[in-house]
Amino acid sequence: MNQYFATVARGLETLVAQELEQLGASGVEPGFCGAAFEGDRNLLYRVNLWARLPFRILMKVDEFPCCDADELYRGIQKLDWSNYLTPDMTLAVNATGKSDRLNHTHFTALQVKNAIVDQQEDNFGERSNVELQQPDVRIGVHINRDVCTVSLDSSGNSLHRRGYRPAVGSAPLKESLAAALIQLSGWQPEQMFYDPLCGSGTLPLEASLKALNIAPGLFREGFGFETWLDFDSLLLEKLIAEARDSQRELLPAPIWGSDGDENAIALAMANAENCGVLDCVYFSQIELTDVFAPADTGVLFCNPPYGERLGKDTDLGAFYKKLGDILKQRFKGWTAFILSGNKELSQSIGLKSCQRIAVYNGTIPCQLMKYELY
Ligand SMILES: C[S@@+](CC[C@H](N)C(=O)[O-])C[C@H]1O[C@@H](n2cnc3c(N)ncnc32)[C@H](O)[C@@H]1O
């Protein structure tokens, strides 16, 4: 049984814990910006392939008391690194956290790297090179309250980069955040889904991946664990084949996206094609003022521009008021979820929210507001 930690955006710890349990993890414990869990290699691969919310899955390899640079060096050298990397493999070290005497993450990472390559030099007379972008083994060290936790990053590039979205519009949502918002909303695939400000299509695409039971990891070039010494390629191939077999062909209810910008719609369609759902999801160019409810009931989702990321716009207040009016007048019977990072603008919507959920969009504190439209 290995110990793992799934890192996630702040505020989504409980949600990711639920997701991990659904994927078969045991001993799941939400922590700061992530959740710890236990399992075998099969679970590690499954979580990397199927989890929609985490950024990275770290595998813990050691934990030891560590007050200063000398203790750090000695602790790292106690591990037999030949279990994880040979001198012909590249490495990168990422340090987080700090203590009184280890308060520069760059120095901490350097000290860990030195301890590892010095051990290799002593044992083999040669050492691994550092490769920051695509290392064979990415090592994470976290310093907290004079304890050092050492992990290997099994994911490689962050899992939110699904690989289906090389094309992004302005201020796109991270795929993992879009998936989390959909999860938080309680939307079920039997309900119609519509994003009238869809940009590059992240929300409708994540909704369709969920509704069609498509594993989000299927579009990636690879995972970090594929260059580990213990990589089991047959196991990964089996899990990928099972994932492909378990996809559904048809959506139980329509998923729509529209945007006023024709370039954004072209991007959304290119992204839909990349994840094989172009035939299922409907995208069209529609100005917000021309938007209409495509069914009597459904769930409307959007993240309108809110200044921080699209530049200051004095008309944003009027835009939010218009959005509120359109929801009120044309979407009776629907439930709407709006993500906003600006309280004043949210008030301009002029509707009473029945729920507000705090989430972070990167470093921006936001709220997901829920409106029941009668
Ligand atoms: C914050 S972005 C949405 C990003 C999107 N969720 C994604 O992940 O790519 C806001 C979107 O609102 C669209 N938009 C702004 N004003 C609009 C209008 N008047 N009518 C329709 N779309 C509009 C923009 O083109 C932009 O794509």
C-alpha cells in the first residue's frame, strides 16, 4: 500500500476527497490544498487517468524530522535513490513550504538535488542531470513544522492540462476548475446544460466528458510515472482500453455553448473535435442580447468577464445587469450558476442568489452563485 497526495485548488479539498473515494481510494483525508489517500499502483494509474479535479498525484517516499540544511541533506541521503532513478535519468526537484532555517524553497530544492546526485556519484561515479521541463523523475519536497515530506510526482504536467485544449480564448477556466464547478453545482447529465458565454468551451466540454463517461486523462501525451523505473506499461494499456470501452455514445440531454465572438466558437469547436465530442455538443455564435432558453428547464452555467483578467471595462456593470435581465425574462424554470470574482459586479445582476460557494480561480477569490429562476 502506498501513500499518495492529490493536490487541488484551494477550497476543493472535500470535493477531491469524494472523487478519490469514488475512484476506489482508501484512507482518504482532506488536507491543505489536497487530500491524502492510500492504494496500490493500479489505483495511482486510475486516479491519474480518471480524476477530474486534481493537479498532481504525489507518491510519498519518505518523511523525516528536519530543522536545517544539514538535517535535510542527511535525511535525503538516507534514502536509496537507486530505487527511483539511475544516473542516465534526468531529475527535477520542486520544494514547497518552509521552516525557520529552511525558508528559501530554491535553496531547499538545491540541497535536495545535491544530496541525491552526491549519493549517485559515490555509488556509481556518475550522476543524473537536472531537466526542469520534462524530467524522468520529478521529486517534491515539502517542509512543514520541521518535518520534510519527500514525494515523487506521478503526473508530470499538471492534470488540468487535459491535452484537448491547445487552443484557448481569453481568460479561459482551468479544465479542473470547470469540472469542480460542475461537480459543486450538482448538475446531472439528464439535465440540459447551457453556457451562453462559453469562450473556448471549457464548461460544456467538461460537462460532456462527464456525461459521456470519458476519462479526462485520455488526451494527454503521457504521465510522469511512465518514465519511472517501475513503470508497468501493460497495466496502463489495460486501464486505457477499459476507459475507452466504458465511454457512452450519446448524451442523455443536450449540452450547448454559445459566445458572441466567432473566434471563440471556432476554438471551442476545435477543442470539441480534439476530445471527440464535436458530434455531441452544440456550439454557436450568439450575442448575449440574442440568447434564448433552448428548453423549458435546464442548468445554465457561465463565467462572465470580470475585469481582472480581461482588462478594466467600465461597461461591465451594465453587462452584468443585462445578463441578470436575460436570465429573469428568458430562463424561467432554469437554474443558473455564475462564477464571479467581483462582488460589485455580482450585485449588478440584480437577482437574489440562493447559494454562494467560495472557490479560487487561480489566485482570484471567486464565488459560484446559484440562482433559481421562477
Ligand atoms: C471569461 S470568458 C469565458 C471563458 C470560458 N469559460 C473558457 O473557459 O474559455 C467570457 C466570455 O464572454 C464572451 N462575451 C463577452 N461579451 C459578450 C457578449 N456581449 N455576448 C456574448 N458573449 C460575450 C467573451 O467572448 C468571452 O469568451
